[in-house]
Amino acid sequence: ALDMGCWDLAARAADVPLVTMLGGRESETAELYKVVTHATVDQMAALAKKIVAEGYHRLQVKVGGNVRDD
């Protein structure tokens, strides 16, 4: 938090947007993802299809619930 506060102060002192001080925008949009949670295979497949139908292009699929089992 202190680091970002310093960057913010520097940007204000230079009268430039913080994003410019940090190197500029890489994109005008941000890619979002939705999580497919632990469930049966069929439930997870149905949820993934629903998420894709909502317009998401990225999914995070949670597999396993126990590190030892994974």
C-alpha cells in the first residue's frame, strides 16, 4: 500500500495519470473468468456450459478437494 501511495504522489506531482506513470495501458479491456467449483463431473460440465453461454471465454476449474488426493 505504501508503494502505491508513493507512485500516486509521484504521478500527482508530475500532473500525469497514475496509469501513465506505471507504463501505460496494455489494453482497453480486462479479461474476466468465472470459476467452476467442486461437484460431480456432470454438474461441472453443465456449469461450464452455462458459464460459456453467459459469454465468458475463460474458466477456472477447481479439481480435487484434498492435496493428498490430487
